[in-house]
Amino acid sequence: MSTTTRSRALTAAGAVLALALAGCSGDHDATAGSPMHQGSMHPTSGTTSMADPSADHDQADVMFSMMMVPHHEQALEMAELVPSRSDDPALRDLAQRIEQEQQPEIDRMRGWLYSWGAGSASGMGSMGHSMTGMMSESDMAELASLKGAAFDRRWLTMMVEHHEGAIEMAQDVLRSGRHTGTRDLAGAVIETQQREIDEMTAMLAS
């Protein structure tokens, strides 16, 4: 993604974030029926570690979660295509690991957004491929139309780009965020997804 395109994406993301924050500055009951809250784990459930509402955080931390939730959701969508389209055991194993890694991270970030009164990340998904590393609807449709070796190669190529976008977003929040949980998650994203990029690059070369 070029610097100009990324700048436009972040500007658009900032506008969505500003609207979300403006609409959620009151108590948290307003988010109880939102798409973010429905089907996600309540911060007080005790089964997933969530941030304390009083935890120190800034706009960069909120932006990271609001952008990374739909980013991770698209990775899960891509991973869910694998079992019915690929016969490669290594690729199937990788897709399963991505699901196992990223769903808990989504739950954590949704919990933080709820705790901060920041509302839902659902509006960010409408930005589509303008977000760093996100695939367009046509990219996803093309991927879903493939099977076998053609699917494997296209999936790996797309997921490398997707992971690179996630790493860039994680590096950004490490420079400007201050929430301990966000920074820890960003570090884990960088470590895990870089390792998977190396794995996928080797698979593409074989």
C-alpha cells in the first residue's frame, strides 16, 4: 500500500472512530445490543481476560482494536475456506492455527472496546481493502472460486499480504499506544504473524 493510500485509509478510519467515540461517551448500556456485543463474551464473564475500564489507554489503542477486529475477521473468513478447497495438509493445519490464534484475540479486543465505551468495530469493516492488508470483495470472491493447487497458491499469496498489513498496524500502535494489553497483543501479532509469513513464503517456494 502506498503512503498516500495508507494516509487516506487512516483518515477515513479516524472519521469512523470519531463518530464511534462521540456516540459512546455515555454509559455502556448503549452498546449492549450492538453487533459488537451480540455473540461476544461479556467483559465480566470471567472466561476471557478483558481490560479494566479504568486502564490507561489512548486513541491509538482504540483505533488499533477497531481496525484489527475486522482485519482478523477477514483472516478467519479466509481460513474457513480452506477445508473445502485444499487437500494440502500443511495449509489446512496453518488455517486451523490462524483460527485458533485470532478468534481469542478478537474476543479480547471487543472486550477492550466495550470497557472503553468505544462501541462496535463493525463500521470499520465497510472500509474494505482500503485498510492495511485487507482484501477486496472481488479478491475474496476470486479466492472462493478456486480449488486445489490454484486455491493454495492464491490463498498463501493473499494471507502473506494480509499478515504484513497486520504487522504494520501492530508496529504503529507500539509507537503511539499506551495500553499494556494492546501493546502486549501487538507484540504477539508481530511475532506470530511474521513466523507464519516465513512459513507461507517457504510453502510458496516449494
